[in-house]
Amino acid sequence: MSNHVLEEYIASLVDPRGEPVVRELDRVIRATRPELETAIKYKILMFGLRGDFHTWVCAINSGRRHVSLNFLYGVMLEDARKVLRPGSSVLMSWDFDFDEEIEPAAVAAYVAEAVAKNEDYKANRQAVQDAAYTAAEKAGRRPKAR
């Protein structure tokens, strides 16, 4: 797979302090699941199956303070390491400091699980979203529906 999308992302959107983390996350994701395709969407580096960037699997988002590995339907992941923080109702993110050493096996396990759950999420998207929204309300992360 060509690295031109990664290079474009780094050149235009990545804080130089985060470049090593972005490169290592990209390397681990590609080594774990080489069939994932990449694209820059909404200023993040997305990884999707068979060109599907509507229900993308994971994404790298480089910010001013850290680099995040986002999982679109992260609420479906086991999160054995307890590293995911909530994003939207279903999105979860794993944040990495600029100087943090990446554990390839740990990242690979999360990416592989996300790929394995892609079809399940697409088939049950509304139920997953409804359950996640309800859980977020109960945890006080979302206002109660009116």
C-alpha cells in the first residue's frame, strides 16, 4: 500500500512533535490489517474496509497535545487495557502523548477486534447507537432525551 496519504496527512495536519507517534500507529495498523484503505476525511487519517469511509474502522487524529487513535464503534470493543475514553455516543479514543512509546501488540489487538466487529456494527448500527446513548445518559455524559 502506498504511503502517499500518510505523507500528505503528516505534511499538512500533524504537529511535528506527534509525527513519530502517527507514523508508528500507521505502521502497526497497516501491519495488522493490510487490507485497510486510507483517506484523509474531516482532517483525520481514516482506515476503512473496501473503500467504506462512512463506517470506517479506526482513525489517527493528531492534535496540539496528543495523538488519538479513534474507533468509530469503540463502544463495541472489549477495552481490556481500559485505555479508551468516550467520544461521541459510539466513538472511543485511545490517546497517546507525543513522547509515549507505542506497544504494537496492544494497538494491533484493538485494531483487529475493530475490524472483526465492522460487519456487526453495520448490521446493527442503530441498536448499538441507541444502547450507547442510553449508557452515556446513565453515566451523566449526555443530557436526558426530552
